Amino acid sequence: MDKKTTRLYFIDAMRAWAILMMLQGHFIDGLLDNAFRDNTDLTYNIWKYFRGITAPVFFTVSGFIFTYLLIRVPQKGFQNPRVSKGIKRGLQLIFIGYLLRTNLLGIFEGQIYDSFYLVDVLHCIGLSLLGIIGIYLWSNNKSKMLLPVLLLGVTGLLFLFEPVYKDWSFGFMPQALANFLTKTHGSVFTIIPWFGYTTFGAFMSVMFTRYKNHNYFYEYAISLSALVGLILIFLSSDVLVGLSSLTGITLFEAIALNNYLFIRLGDVFMVFAVFMIFRRLMTNTTLLKIGQSTLSIYVVHFVVLYGSFTGLGLYRFFHHELSPLVAISGAVVFMIVCTYIALQYERKKALIKSSITKNITQGFNTVHSNLLPWYIFTQKLIKGFVSKLLRSFGLIKN
């Protein structure tokens, strides 16, 4: 990538890869018959492992690109236009997350199903963006090293203390809020520990921004990413067990027994290394557009697969019923269709929004013009009635 180019094409390519991995992962996991989920099968295990990489990469890249855009502008603090845009974006993602879980048929029947309150990817990413903004504002006008230290510290705390808080039910909180913190009620993702991946992506973005003009930046970045990634994947569990034996702190052993957070962080480092190696090849226009349209693709896939608003999605009709051949073929078609619809929407988004705004305005004006004569007539009628009533009690003169 040319150093004069401000757009990080390899990050967009990573986002495209992550969203496509998510599409096929959700499709196959939701529709593949349980009879074919064989943990002794090498192919299935490879697919399962790579499916597990998707969410950590997606959260990390989201934090990276958001922070990159946040800190590269000259304005600081609340004067930074990216702060207000980020707050708006974070709230928008949370709103869309709830909107996708809305069942209109239930609302027409006068009830909101419990699934509406469950927390998913969009809720967590939206809240994570707000959290990053909070850390950014708090560290503003302080030491230059405070922001990266805080971001890395949040990741470390959330990852290290995961065995402590993972079983907390947060029963003292309203369920809608507790769902952001615990999976007890069925949430797919929770802000803890997943906020840790977003803050780590933000930390990487700060380091990237500060050192990107170094002559051998990518050589060092690729080597360091690959080395740290391999250490986290293959040695982190042994290191944690060793720390437990050395210090007597059982928390380290508890982390090692279910060390998915640090291992997946290692996977994220490896993915970064691979995409940085091939960064000069990742300039395909369609690939980059996919990476820049992840929200639209996510929304389309959620509606088609899970049946947002109506409950009539593929998941309802083919849940755990497909053979491997049909599931794989269907996943390919599913990725193509969802991506195509989303890209077509992105291409015509401005026209669609203006058309909707125009129709709403015309509808309002039509309703207003039709109701205005009735409003004037009703106003005169009420005024005459009140006047007669007051005169009858002698409160006003004729």
C-alpha cells in the first residue's frame, strides 16, 4: 500500500473476509443437520476453528478502523467531529440491533417477545464504540501514552478476569440491561469480554497511526504480529499454568483451562499478518465495497436467515435439516445473494433515502391539507359551545 494513501485497503479487505466468513458460518451452523456435526472429522474441525476466528477479527477490526478515523483528525476532545459522528453511529448500531429482533406479528398481538431484549453483535459493537469515545475523551489533554495504556489495560482486565465474572447473572439489574453483561438469558454476545477485542483493535490503531511512517513499518508489524500470534496460540496456556504454579494465584490456571480469549487474540494477530503481507493485492473494487458495506450485509443476512420482523426466515424452515452438500452450496448462494442485495442498496442508498423523505413529506402535506378544514370547523364548533356554556352561567356577557 502506498504510504501516501490514507485509506487502509487491507483493513477493508479484512472486514470483507470477516463478514463473508460470518455469513457462511451462520448459515451452515444454523441449518446443518446435527448428524453431520462430527468433532472427530478433520474437515468439520477446521471449519469450526475458522468460524471461531470470525467474531474476534470483526470486533478487533471495528475498534481499529473506528479509532483510526477518530484520532487522525487534528481536532481534539469534543471539537473532534468524529466524536459526535461516533456517538451517533454507536446509538444507531444499538437501535438497529433491537430493530432486527423486533417481531411485528407479536407487536400486533400486543406483546414483545423476550428475544427482543437479547444482545447480539450490533449491540456490543455499538456500545463498544461509545466506550472507546469515553476513553478517548477522558485521556484527552493528558499524557500521550495514556490512551494506548488505557485501551490495552481494558483488554487485559476483561480477558484476565473472565473466569471471575462469566458466571455472574447480574440478577439485581433489569433483564434488558443484564443481557449486555451475561448470557444467562440467551444473549449471543455480551459487552464483557468482547469489548476487550474492540479496545485492543483501538490500541493497535493508535500504534499504527503513530509509527506508520517508519521506513520499515510493515516489515516490523508483520514480523511482530506473526510472532505474538504464534506465542498466544501455542504458548499462552502453558505460560498461564506456569504463572499459577509460580505465584499460587489460581486465576491463571482457571484462564488456562478455557483460554479461548488469548488464543483467539493470537488468531487475530495472524490474520492481521497475512492481510498486511498481501496488502498490495487487496485493491479489488468489489472486495473493498464489501468491506465498506458490512452493516448493510449484516442486516440483509439477519432478515433472510433469521426472519426479522416476521419470524419467517430460513432458520425457521430448515433449522438443522440440511446435508453438508446442500448446506455448503446454500452457504455460497446465501453469501452471493446477501452481498449483492446489500451492495445494490449501498449504490442507491442516497436515492432511496431521498425518495423515502419525499414520500413522507408529501404524505404529511396531504394529511395536513385534508385535515385542516375539519380542524378549523371543529375549533369553531368547540369555541361556540364553550361560549354558550359560559354565558349560561353568567361568566361572560352576550
